[in-house]
Amino acid sequence: MDTADARTEMELLSLAQSGDRRAFAGLVRLHHGRLVACAHQLLGSSAEVDDAVQESFIRAWRALPRFDGRARLSTWLYRICVNVCLNRMRGNRRHAAADVDDPKLPEPTADAEAVGVDPLRTLEQAQLYGRVGAALETLSPSLRSAVVLVLLQGMSHKEAGDALGCAEGTVAWRIHEARRRLKDLLSDLVEPDALAAGGGA
């Protein structure tokens, strides 16, 4: 977020905390995409993603007067979204692995070759996403949330700890444990050191 966006966010936040719904709608527009990505990575291809994001913003609106600015607004929103998703994951264990028939995965179109898209490559990518998604779904909610925030959303361990409400060292351990488990599940897809690299410090 650049300086202008940050200034706009601060202005919108100040107004929203005073009860200005239009200002809060502006904050929703600024952060909606990030929360959708976070919820999708936590819940997989579940149809609950939109509901989870909507619930997150409803909770944020209700709690906004108590937001004290000690954490960044984005971190605070991530924490709400992660908690909503974890509650849904714990209460609903019917996670199905994504497959090539998943309507959310890209499908080859009749014009694919005309625009330079290889339908076979698209199918292979869909299968790969399915494998990775299925592997993520085998992780416990606490491990998966750490993976999503650090490895997929690019947060540092400290930022993820703030969002998850746990210590930085706990996040580091969860990432280490998740990498170990994913490496076993995806060993045929990745180079030996691929899962050992990356992640915020």
C-alpha cells in the first residue's frame, strides 16, 4: 500500500469508527481482495468463501469502535478472517479435494488455442492446483493458517503471529512442521529443497 492509499485508509478508518457506513464500504473495497484470497486458501474451493468474507467484514464493522491501532488494520482484518475460517473449518469437516471437474478451476475454451492458451497445460495446472489444495487440506487448521499467511500471503512470522494471536516462534514452528508434512505428500512434484525455501522471518 503506497502513501496515498495509507492516507486514504487512515481517513476512511477515522470516519468509519465514527459510524460512517460509506467510509467503511471504502475500507471493504481496499481489503476485500486480500480477504477473499486468504479465505479461499484456507477453505479451499468451498462455496463458503464469500460467506466467510462477508461475516468477517460484519464482525469488523461491529468491532471497529474498539480497534485501537496497535496492529495494522490489514493485520486486524486478517485475524478476524482467519478466526471466521477456522471456526467454519472446525465445525464443518466435509472438505473435499479439488479435482479437474471443480467449476472454480479454469476450463479450456473453444478459443483457447486461438489466443495462445494450451488446453493440455491448463488441465495439468488444474490437476496440480488440485493436488496442492488437497495436500493443504490434510493440515490441521493451525498449520494451514500459518502456511496461508506466511507462504501464500507473504507475511513475516511476526505479522502472521499478530494475525493469529500467537508468538512469532509458534508461527515458525508451524511453518516448519507444515513444510515437513507437505514435503512428504508432494515429494513427486517439487525439488527436494523447494519447500525448505521462502517464508518470512
